[in-house]
Amino acid sequence: MTPRELVHHAAAQGVQVLALTDHDDVAGIPEAREAARLIGMTLIAGTEISVTWRNRTLHILGLRIDPAHPALQQGLARLRASRATRAQNIAGELTKAGIADSLEGAYKHAPEGIISRTHFARFLIEQGHAKDMKSVFKRYLVKGKPGYVPHIWATLDEAVSWILGAGGLPVIAHPGRYDLGSTLLDALLAEFKQLGGVGVEVVSGSHHIDNYEQFTRLAEKFGLRASRGSDYHGPGHSYRDMGKLPDLPSRCQPVWQDWEEVLALAA
């Protein structure tokens, strides 16, 4: 969806405050901000930064950022360039597996040119290699499968420093998806907090209901605020629609609890 379409879809679902957090990019924010202004919605400028931590890929949200901040812009540009290199390598692996023209096919699903595994997944589904997102990732795009390519993203320190430098709030996105185990998860949250991280996504479209209590406890343990997000990627490509998530557990300190934009809505 275009940024404008996304804003209008969110409004139709009853969303009043929307954070646009595209992967490794901020280019959609001006269009989304203008669309939100015209319909009276509050638009929070954000991004979702790809991070390599202990040989695992994580996503760190930056909320309330200045999207024009030079260090953030430079860091995101580096990550976008590395996405193009990874895409070529993924296509090479798929060719070895007998699937031709996957690079061109994936880019057809990435009109803005920012390529991800999701675009390869859409191509593979379109070509009949799998029936849906869950099965296509499991069959082709995760470790040990034909289209998997290891990749080094930003460090956790870099991502947090870019966000803080841009005046934003670093938040760990959908931690329940990382399959870290309790020891590694504690290590991640402790390091993130020490670097200046402020929040963790407790309620996410890709979390199970058991994760809500798990990450509420961990937020309390590490002194982190709680966030809530649909992880919406468009019709047919998302875990949950926007506006359809439950509230944060009552014990949570919301990451937005002192934002002027949100306080104004409650006044």
C-alpha cells in the first residue's frame, strides 16, 4: 500500500495514532504525514531497523524520530544498499534450486525498490511454489532452506544510537518471534537497556496471547516501557489488521504515556 492508502486504511479501522515504521527507510513519512493531517489523524514518524545480534536478525523500532537526521539517513541508506546485494544472492540460491527469474519477480512486488524476503515470498506464492506466507518462508527463506542467505545488518549499538541521535525512542519489535530462549532474551534486554533502549513491543500482531504476559514481566524486570503494534504489511500479508489488537496489559507503562500527541487526544 502507498503511505496515503495505509493512513486511510488505518483510519477506517478506527486508528487515531499511527506510527509508520517501514523497514530501513523513512521515505514514506512525508506522504503519510500529509494524508494524516488532512483527515485529523496523528502520524508518528518511525522506522524499523534491521540488526544482527549474536548471529541473529532482530528488528529495532525507532519512534518519534526526526527522519531527516543525517546519521540515521546514512545508516538506513547503508542497509538499503545491503538489501540489494542480499537479494542478488537469494536469487542465485533460488536459481540453483531450479527457480528462475526470482530477482526480477521479487522486484515487481517492490515498487519502491527496497527489496526484502517478503517480496521473494510473494513471487514464490505467485508462481505456485507455496500457498501462503507462513509456508513459503518455512520452505524456502529460513536457515537451511534453498533461498536462505546469511546477512550482516547494523549492530544493536548502531541502531540504538541512530534512533537516539534522531531524537527518537528505541523499541524492540515483536521479540516473541526471535526464539531466543530465556537466557539470551535476558541478555538482549539488558544490553538494549544499557545502550539506551526504552521499550519493548508487548502486544504485537505476530505475538501469541501468552507472549503478552511474558513480555509484560520482562518489561517490568528491565525497566522498559511497553509498545503495541499490528506489524501490518498490507492485505493478505499480515498477522493482524490495524486496530484489531487488544489493549496493553494494565500493568504496562506505555511507551507513549507522556507524548503530547496522545495526551491531547485524551484531554
